[in-house]
Amino acid sequence: MIQQIYPTVDHPYSYELNKDFTFDAAHSIPSERAGQCQQVHGHTYFVNITIAGDELDDTGFLINFATVKKLIHSRFDHTNLNDHGELFSPLDADRFPTTEVVARTIYEIVQQHLDGAANRPQCLQVFLRETPSSYVVYRPKRRGRAV
């Protein structure tokens, strides 16, 4: 794994966890303005997920690293993102599988899992690199402002 430097999130939490991993997936963007990206093509996506909180769970983890990876890798690796109709839509630009939307969707999946945890950690940031020179950072807004 390449050592990366990520944008940091200012937060008040005691613990911050970052998990890096990759997954391989195809997609296409259903818009004429997407140019060549309108055609089905693939990427090795590189993901960094930042999770923070003040309390550890009953195993001493904020969340198990393996759980974070499994939530995303098991779902998306070696798939066509467009085939995930419960997450992406060819009819709604806000749900096209662009890098921006995939990053936001990863956040939603992770945060939904965290919402069920007794120690209530928070997903603060998803860094998603689509190519060596192109990436997106998604940070949810909280109480009218970014975290």
C-alpha cells in the first residue's frame, strides 16, 4: 500500500481511526456530457475512511478495521457499480456512480453501520481515489456545517 497523506478533519473526538483499502469495479456515467466515461470502464479505487469517537466498544476498538473494509470491499469489489440499483440510478444525476456519489455512498453505508454501535463512532471523511491523479473527499455536514 502506498503511503498517503490525506486532508485532515478537525474534530473534538479522542480517537481517530483511518482504514485504507482498494477495490476494483466498473462503472459508466449515463450522461452525454460524461464523454468517454459514458462507456463502461473500470478502476482500482483506493479508499481511506476516517472514523472518530470518544468511546471504545467492548473489545477495545472504536470499530474493527476488518469490519470497515468488509462493509465496502465485500459489496463493491469486482462488480459493476451501475448494477447496484439500490444505491445508484441511471435516472437521477445525484445517484449516478460518479466518484463524488460513490464517496458519499461509502459514507452512508459506513455511517449506517456505525449508528447501530453502542459506542456511536462517527464517519468523518471518505477519501476516494479513482485514478493516480484524480480523487474526491466527502465530508458530511453536521448541524449546518462541515465536520
